[in-house]
Amino acid sequence: MDENEITILNYTKEEYGDEYRNHIIEQYKTYLEMADRISQRRQSANSFFVTLNTVLISVIGATMSNKVHMSNTLAILIGVCGIITSYMWYRLIRSYKDLNSVKFTVIHKIEKNLPISLYDLEWELLGRGEDKNKYLPFTHIEILIPWVFMMLYFLQITIIMF
């Protein structure tokens, strides 16, 4: 379904009654809070995965420097687990990106029924994400980090094997 075909209002002001405007504003505030919570969960997930990957890379690195004695098979297994974990992290970032994109589409639609459209204006001033000189979405950078870890794991596995 095309985003322009989607309507956000279920009732007109006349059908709904006196609390129409107040309820729109309250739902809007709640929805903004939910969007912020998604961003907080995304940041927590990123912190978790950075910590996990740092520990795994450190363990493999310590093994390679002979500070810790571990079989090559176990080191390779840890590397494979790191690659899988990093890929899951990448997919999670993509999911959060998609969810945030939809949330802001809804926010823009709600704002069309409010006196001012702050988020839509902000997005317009940022070139709607199309001008990299005005705005480079955080996701474009964030999504590279799991790939860097995957490459480190691959490199470490390759060094251990050969």
C-alpha cells in the first residue's frame, strides 16, 4: 500500500466530539515517547554488542599472542560465534532503522493535523536525507560497525588457520 493512501484519522472532529484535538495531541505525545524508547533500546543493544564483540576479539587476540593457551579449534569457534553475533547485530540495526523510518512517517502524518510540523520541518531542513552534506543518517555509520567486527573475526580465523 502506498504511504499516501494511508489515512491516519478514523473520525472527523464532528464525529468524535469535543475531546478530538486533545486526544490527538495526547496520542502524538505518547507516540513520540515510544519513538524515543525505540532509540534508547537501539542504543542499549549497540552497547551490548560492542561489549560482547570487544570481549570476543580480546580473547582471540590474547590467544594469538600466547598470553592465554587455547586450542586453535576453540579460537576458531569463538571467531565463528563472533561472526554470527555480528551479523545478528547488523540485522537488528536494520530492523531498528526500518522501525524508526515507519515511526517518523507516522509522526509526519500526525503533524499534518496539528498547527505546526516540527519533525517534518526538521527533515525538510536536513534535505530529507538525500543531501549527505546536510545530514548523514547515524544508521549509515552504525551499520558498518558489525561488518568491521566480522572482518576482524574473519582475519583472526584466517591467521589461526594458516
